[in-house]
Amino acid sequence: MLTSTKGVGFTPGAPTGHSAAGPTVTPTVYIVDDDPGARDSVQALVVTMGYRVASYGSAEDFLADYQLDQPGCLITDNRMQGMSGLELQQELRNRGSSLPVIVITAYADTPLTVEAMRKGAITLLDKPCREQQLWESIREALGLDRRLREARQAQVDRAGRFESLTEAERQVMELMIEGDPNKVIANKLEVSVRTVEARRHNVFLKTGTESLAELVRLYMDYRRDLDEA
């Protein structure tokens, strides 16, 4: 449901930017607003920033089209026919999405702001908002989305490394991390020192580490990932 329209309602002079896209997928700025004029105005700014844009007249239309693995950010009005912007935020969270959300509303008050932030919005802007303010919020949202995705990918990578170890290699690794030398590990596991050396080599190889200190740091990060899951 990609569209390309002429901008309406922004003053000239918007700075230009480029997408902080990953190596294969370009981020998209999603716009949800049941006011066509407001929707076109926001879209016009996004186009000048050089980002891919998709706009929708309702939260329901957006949810029917959005894929959870698509990077980007969402700009949504709050008061709309059907599902509201805050309800859209909640539905995205229910689906497991961490897509950064910018809420725009002409009816901002403290309870609404608190609720929007509690649901994960990065900011709530008054409608109509200043061009520079929206520009900065979009850049912040896309940067946050990129960092979140990089962090998740790092978690997947760490998990893959440690899950590739055999049970025997994992036993050796755990004793290595405790600080036991090869002879002590061999005695504890009732295997030869040569066997310990071979498994130790595999631990370093499979985890992509070159020292015990590096292995310990990676393992601590992996354990933290598991605790936070």
C-alpha cells in the first residue's frame, strides 16, 4: 500500500537524510492517520528525508499489511475512527513487535502522554507539529529500531555459538570458566588431558573466541540473554 503524493502543510527547508538501513532491508516509515491532509503532510516530509514510506487511513489497514520483521518506525494519530493510536500501540506489543512509535495528537494531556509512554511510544507530539521536531523524532525512532534489531541479532548469534557445543564440550567450557586447568578438568571428567585439550580447542573454535577472558565475557552476555528472555 505504498503511495507517493505531493507534500501539504510543511514549510520549505526541511533537511535531507538517508536511511540507516541494514545490509538487505530498507526501513520504512509507516504513517497512520484518518485525516488525508495530515497524512499527506507527514508523508511529504518523510519523502524529503529520503526514506521509504507507507501510509494508511486506519490502524486496521496498517495491521493487515505490516510484517513484524520489517524495520522502520510508526507515526500514528491517536484519535481515529476505529482503533485509536494507543490501541494500535498495544496491539503491536501483543504481537511481539518492538517497532518504535511516534504518537501525534491534537488533544494531548498528561494522562494521554503517560499512557503513550507506558505503552512504548518514544514521544508524543502536538498536532500540528513542527517540521524539525517531527524530523528529529523520526531519526531517533529509526536509530532506536536499528539498535534494537542489532541487539536481537547479537543475541541470536551468541545463542547459536553456545548451542553448537556438544554436551562434552559444554562441560569442559564450564570448568574452564571456573578457572580449572586442563589437568584438573581431566580428573573431574575422568578423561585424558589430550581429550580436554581437543574439547577446549573446539570450544574456542565454535564460540569464535581466542582467549579465556573473551570466552567468559561472551558467556556472561549469553547468560544475561537467557535471564532476560
